[in-house]
Amino acid sequence: MPIQRNPTRAVRVGSVTIGGGNPIVVQSMCATKTTDVEATVAQIEALAAAGAGVVRIAVDSRHDAEALAAIRERTRANLSVDLQENYRLAADVAPWVDKIRYNPGHLYHHESDRPWQEKVRLIVDAAARHDCAIRVGINCGSVDPAMREKFDPADSVGPMLVSALDHCGFLDLIGFRRYCVSLKDSDPAKVVDANRRFAQARPDVPLHLGVTEAGMPPEGILKTRMALGPLLAEGIGDTLRVSLTVPNSRKHEEVEAGRQLLADVAAGNLGDVDAMSAASLKRGLNIISCPSCSRVENEAFIDLAGRIREMTRYAAAYPITIAVMGCRVNGPGETDDADLGVWCGPGQVYLKRGGESLGAFSYEEILPRLREEIDRLIEKV
């Protein structure tokens, strides 16, 4: 039985169209280094073969941008590029991809005295010249500080929602309507809240659904089903990604989990979502870990996330949130709301307690040091 859909407008991304009543598109993201053309093309093809309608690639440098030309020559998959801090790379990547994703919360990093509207206009100009769609991709942990300051610190959904609406309004104003929006959080309840509120405010705009830093399977799959299942059942969502912390060789599991979710929503088979929603009311240990991607500076991050999960099983009953991030782009900011956070560099792991830095440790030292902090938190419960 087809999933009933909200009537959003159609946005073409290469050979697929999201919104407009078209089938929901499952996406994934490469975890290979973008400059490794052979490995990246191989992963693109594997993800496409698994059923990904769009494959995203991270670009953080001109070397990454230059590699895109060679990648494009070797694959016909629909490609999305993920721009984080360097918005000016849009002009370099647009000729080779079908969609550009930018994060409003990262626009202030470069040329902070320049209005964000000018930066978005540069991205739009590049997209329009080269037949690209745009995703306005907003994450809870990387909202522009100027926007966050306008809200109560306890309200993380409000800044995301207003930021999304501001950017949609500006894109409409300058006449660019080939865009979609994502509002992601690591908390499934906040994902549901943010997307419901956005869909009510802008029912015309296609939504890309996902849980940022969902974590390792099976927990990461269940968190995603908790967030996306109710939204999809209500007709909200036009494309989705399941973001899992898995090795490169298992990235296809993101696509498989997304396709299974769509099948279960269509069949009305979301019993596990109801069970997990009930279990979440009895909150215990919560491990958040980001999906593996090309920004990971040491592949030991994936193994470390698994070791942290095993080491912390003794604390399962305690309401403690631990965030495990794989790079400097999202690590520093997206660990702030956790009780304890670690983010991984090439040779060291940085430990935080909330927004406070506790120092840098080797990959061998971090587990016992993290356990000390967990024990301190348990003593206070």
C-alpha cells in the first residue's frame, strides 16, 4: 500500500524527483576520502546498487572539489555534495553534482562580517548555473550562535525552525525554489517536533528526514525508526537517510534500513517503534555517535565507538548521555549538549564534560579516563 504523502512541490535531483507525490528517495553518504577517486566511486556504486537514489559526498577543500570531476566521469549516480564551512567551494563543485547541501549554522565560519544572505546567493548562483538542487541542512548542534542566543538554552528546536524558515524565505525572495530542507537532531522526539512544526508552517517545501548521529546498529536503526516512522505515517517526508556508525564496508546497511522502514510504514508495521517509545520513557544511558563519513580523521573512531558501547554497559540504568564524534567539523559543537563527549582527531581523542574541555588523550588512554568521568556522574545520581 503506498504511503500517503503531504502535497509538497517537486524538486528534481538528477534523474530522481523528490516531493510532488513521487516515491520517497533513500539516500546515503560516502565514508571514503573524497580525494581517493577509486574508493569513492566504488562506494557510490555499491550504495546505488543497494537502492540509494542519491549519494552524498563531503567536500572540505579544493583538493576534494577537484576530485569530483574525476568521480563524475566514472559514475552516473545522482550526487549530492556536502559543503560545511567553506561556502565558496559551491562554484567549484556545482558542475559535477546534482544537489548542493549547505548548513546555515556553518556559514558564519568564513568571512564572518559578510551577511549570510550574500553567501547563500553565491551558492544559489552556482546551483542555478549548473542545474543543481539545494538542501538547506540544519543540525541541532551547529545552529548559528547568533540565532541560538535568541532562544532559551533549553529550546533547541526553536532556533532550528526559525533558521529554516528564514532561509526558505530568502530563497523564495531571490526566486530559487528548487530546494528542500532538513531539520535533524540526535533526539528522535525533537526530530518529530521540528519536522511537524516545519511541515505545518511550510507545507509546500519537501523535507529530507533523518536523525543526526543516530549511532551504531541496532540502536541507531531503532532511533531512526522512532523519529521517522511517525512522520512518514503522517505523510511528512520526501527523502530520508539512516545515519549509522558503521565501517566503510557496511555503509549499504544505511540504505537497507531506510528501504525496510519505508516498507514497514507502508504495511503499517511499526510495532518496534511503539515499544521503543514506551521504553524511552524509562531513560537510561544514551550513546550518540555520528555516522562514518570522509571527514573522519582516524578510522579508529568506529572501533572506539564500539568499545565505548561495551565499556559503558555497566552504566545502562543511569540517565547519562555520551556523544562520540569522528571529526573536528561536528565534534566540538555537537558534543556540548551531552553529559560527556569525545571527538576524534588523527592521533588524539578530545574529552568534554558538557561544554568544558577536559583535555586530549591517546586512543588507548581515553576509555579509562572516560570511565572515571562516568563514575563521577553516577555518584551524583
